[in-house]
Amino acid sequence: MSKATNHAILLLVFANLLASFSDVSLKVLNGEVPTFQYVFIRQLLSVLLLLPFWLKLPRETQMQGGCRINFLRAQFILVGSGCAMIAITHLTLATANAMFYVGPILMLPLSVILLKERPNKGKIIATLIGFLGVLIVLRPEHFHWAAIAGLGSALAMGVGNILIKRLSDDQHIISTLFWTSIMTLPLALAFALPQWAEIEWRHVGWIMAINLFVLGYHALVVIAYKKAPASQIALAEYSGLVFVTLFGVMWFDEIPDVLTLIGIALIVVPMMPIQWKKWLRLQRSEASHKQAL
């Protein structure tokens, strides 16, 4: 595996750590802010945070993110964010994220259809194992209507990530994030107005925290998916499932049962089999060298 691919995988792992902190913050909100009001406020805060950095860019660079592909991607992000809030509010963090991680599974066939990529047999097998793990986590007795929202979020985010590949390689990350945030506002406001409610400043504080984590996530995702083919690195997205499971145990007493842990293991274990094989070969080589001495 190339250095660029390894670097992209590390970026995705860190991105998913930030996304996990975002999920924890969203869980603390506990649905106290209407779904699309939350999305609108979060995206508006994103625009305000990014505006000073965007204004410092050259005029030509500023306009790079205002393209049709980025507009389409923004709408998928909007829908995905609303669905994610519903899922996290009503499901445990581990179960909700098991639904979100159908996204990387969907990205493999999507990368084949939309980007004409050709994943190898190992990636296909690992993806199928991951899908089996999701089915084990979401068994009939754990099914909740909010799981449908989780699946909707997974599909929306998966397509949004695939569309990154259609963006220009030299498009500035600040311009991309700024225009993505701007383009979500009209539809988010239209959905938010019918259920607009009074909120407290602590809600705004949590939304700001979520916003910072999400901005960091999207920035790292854009960089990662431009460094390597989607089919080679999408499995690294599963790392977030480990993070949210641990955080659920630590902060919300959401202790997963044995079958859930088995399902999570099936999702995570196949993530980087090539690196594990290399590590095992290295360990054997070092052990043989020591015996020879």
C-alpha cells in the first residue's frame, strides 16, 4: 500500500475521532432543538467561522467552491446531518453509528459505478464482512424506526464523499467548506421555519462544539479522498465505530452486549488486513534475526 494511501487512512481515522466527539455532543442535546433548526444554526455558524479565512483567499480561489457538484454535495450533507441527529437522539451511539457505517460499505459499489474504480478481491470480501457485522448489530430486537434515519444518513454521506472525487484537484479546502455551508442554508431554513422554537445559550454552545468537530471531519475527509481512491480507504471510516462505542460506555452507560461486540469486530477487523500481515511478517523476521544471533 502506498504512502499516500496510508496517509489518507490516518487522516480518516482522525476525522472519525472528531466525528465521534460530534456524536457525543449531539447526544447531550437529546433532541431539545428541532432537527432542521439545529442544522441551520450549525451551518450558519460554519459560514461565520469560515468567512474570515475565505475573505483572505484570492478572488479566483474564493469562487472555486461555488460549483454545481459542490451544491449537490451540500444537499446530501444537509439531509445526512438531519437524519444523523434523529438516529443519535433515539438510538445508542453504537447502534446509530453501525447504521452510519453502512456508508463506507455503500461507497465501494458507488465508487465502481460513479468513478469506474476497480477494487480488488480483498476489499470486496472485507466490505461484505463489514456488512454482515452491521446486520448483527442491527438485529430485529434492536430495530427502531430511527435506524431508517441512520441508513438515510449513511447513504447521503456516502454519496457526498463520492462526489468529492468530482471536485477539481486544486480546489482550496476553505473555499470548498465555505461554499458547502452556504449552499445548505436555504433548504435548511425552509425546513426549520415551520418548527422553529426558542432555545437556550447552552444549546448554541453545544451546536458550536458540534460544528467545530464536523468542520474538522469534513476538512480531513476532503483531503483524504483526494489522496487515494475511495475503494482503498473507505474501510478506515469504521474506526469511528470503535470510538463511539467506547464513549457510549464511558459517558452514557450504553454497554453493548456480546452480539453487538461481535458485529462491531466484524466491521472493524477487516479494515487494514494488509498492514497486519506486514506487521506479522516483520515480527517473525525480527524474531528469526534474534534467534540467529
